Amino acid sequence: MILERYPELRDRGRLLDVARLGMDVQVARPYLDEIVESVTDRLGMPFAVVDSLLDGAQVFLAGRGPIPEWVGEVGGTPIEWAFCLPMLRSRTTRSVSDLTTDPEFRDNPLVTIEGIRSYIGAPLISGSGAVLGGLCALDVRPREFDPAELDLMRDLADEVVRRIEARAEPDIMEP
């Protein structure tokens, strides 16, 4: 069902970019730690993550905060739970002040079980123009976000992409 709502998840060029950049596996990426720490500190939010959107899962590439133990063990969540999904289409920063009132995510287990209430995120857009995932921050309380915070997220997401692309393997060639 999610693949029907977000056909962008199956886009071959996008998935090749994800693989070329090594964003399809969870490995330590200490060069991203400073960014997620900056997000939590500057926004005063308990959680921040860099994620990659695959066609069936959301993989966490870096994170800060008390991530639920089971999420840390598996390194991500099912793709249906990814708050960053709408950015595949909008390609812009977004925020949700109270996820319990959001029609798309109010029944999400991260909301109903883990208690996540607010979200702010910016898309990770590759040099070739593909949305790879997002840089996001989460809170257990509802909160409003201002334009300066959205700008901050966009700028830091751009820095995430610069750092990831600087460490990329040579291009994966299409057959």
C-alpha cells in the first residue's frame, strides 16, 4: 500500500543513488555525529536522526537521543513508519506540530506506542537531484516550529549530503 502512495520509493535512479552513497546499510558514520548533535542542541529536541529511505525500510545512518532500544537494534523502521516520506514528493523541509492530529501519521506506532509528538525534517537531496532520505528531529511533546528552524534544518541537511557524497564510492553503473 505504501508503495502505491509513494511510487518514488521504487525509482531506479533514486535507489541507485542510495546504493552508490552506501546509504542502504547501517554502519557507523562519525562524520555525521556533529550534525545530529547540533540539531538536538540548537532546537532543544531530544532526538535527531539522519535516515535513508529504501523501498521497504527506513535505515538510520546517524542519531542522537534516547532512541527506543528495539529501533537501535534493527537500525531502522519499516518504511511505513518514516515521517520523512512526504518529502519524497514535496522536496522541501516540513514540520508537524502534533503528530496525534496528523491524518497520515497519527496511527503510526512511533506515535501511539513510543510517544513521538512533533517532527521537523529536511530532505537529503543528492547532487543528481534524488531525495535519499532526511535529517529530522523528534520530540515527545507537541511544539510549533518557526521559519528559522526550517531554514536551519535545510542548511544542515545540505551539509549531510555534502559529507556523504564526499565519501561516496565510484558511480554504480546501470546495466
